[in-house]
Amino acid sequence: MSEQPAGVDMHALTFTDEPAGEVPPRPGGPEEVTVPRTYRLPAELDEWITRTASARGVQRSDLVRNLLELGRGVFEGADRPVSMADVLSALASVGPHDAA
């Protein structure tokens, strides 16, 4: 036998065969639905997020969401990810520009 949740008076419930009534409408699209996530961040990054959000007068979650959207745009717009080591190696291989 399962235990009843705390604070629920099972004797006060009323059951009928009638329809439950009108169901609230579903949100318009996926952009209107938010999903909670939990991530572990280094303390320094968390402090930066808190400071930056406060300085801009926005909620931390809004700042993080905006930063993720920006990152997604950069990531999806790139031809392919390039490592910083590859970039530095390519720059090092270019000789100095000789003045005429």
C-alpha cells in the first residue's frame, strides 16, 4: 500500500464521471517553452555571470540564455571549429610583410 502525500486530505476528494472541463491551451511553439537545466560552473565564471548580469540589470538566467544563443549562432555559422593552436600555427608560418 502506498503512502499518501503530506498535506492531501484523501477524504475530501470528489470523483465524478463528468468531463474535467476546459483544458488550457498549449503554448504556441517551441520558442515559448523553456526547459530547466542544471550545470556545474567554475566559481570564477559564476561570479562573472552574476557581476555582468547585475551591471546590465538583467537576470542571470537571461544573460546565460543570451550568451548561449550567441554561441549557437557562431557555432552554427562557422564552416568548422578551429583550434587556437591551429590558428597560432598558421599565423606563425606567415612571413613578415616586407616594405617596398
